[in-house]
Amino acid sequence: MTGTKTYMAKPGELTKKWWVVDATDKVVGRLASDIAMILMGKHRPTYTPHVDTGDYVIVINAEKVVFTGNKWTDKKYTWYSGYPGLHVETAGERLKKHPDRILREAVRRMLPKNHLARRMLDKLKIYTGPEHEHQAQQPEPLELAIK
């Protein structure tokens, strides 16, 4: 039987591009979902679910992201350290201590829940200022979360 064959990308077959995204005044959830799509490779016609076909993303000005509504005071981040009691902090407190973790956690939770997601998340580079150290990779500017 003759028919069309489904293309399946193989590891190392595609060249990965580098993108730089300015997070100034961007809504966290919308920006994170766009970044997750690029890290997974869903923006390409050669997307294959079991192969890492995504690109690298550099995010600058991560401390200037915004939440809608009252999320700076109402949104809680919780984690367990192994000792009794749960650690809790609001989004505003987290922005003061670790501004890059707000966006990294949002992107991480939008990636697939498997071993491939860790490799995808390693391709995300987040910086709190306008400078980054990846000029040698010649990243191209990309405008995201403009809905």
C-alpha cells in the first residue's frame, strides 16, 4: 500500500536556534506558555513528541514581568524542605528574592511531565537585567506574549 509517510525527527538531526525575549511588562502566564511552545519545538513543522526539537530561549529583564489582578499578594508558592512545616511565600516576596524563579516555575509547569522536560528546561536561560552572556550564539530577537 502506498501512502504518505509521517516524518519523525531524529535526535541531533535539527539545528537549534537561539532566541532572545525581553520580558518587560509581559504577563507571566502568556509569556510562559509561548516560551514552553518554543522549548518543546511545537513552533516547527517537524515537531516530534518523543524528540527534543525545540530551540534555546534567553529571557532578559525577568524582574519586570507582571501578574494580572491581585496575584502579587494572593498567589502563594509553597515547598517542603524535609523539616516539619511548609514554606510559603507570596509572588511579591519571591520577586524580591529570586525574580527569575517566577518565570522558570511557570514554564516548567507548562512542559510535559517526563524526563525530556528537564532537557527542555535546560535550554531556558533567564537573566534579571538587560545583559546576557550568550552573544557568541548570535540570538535573534523574538516578540512573545503580545495578545
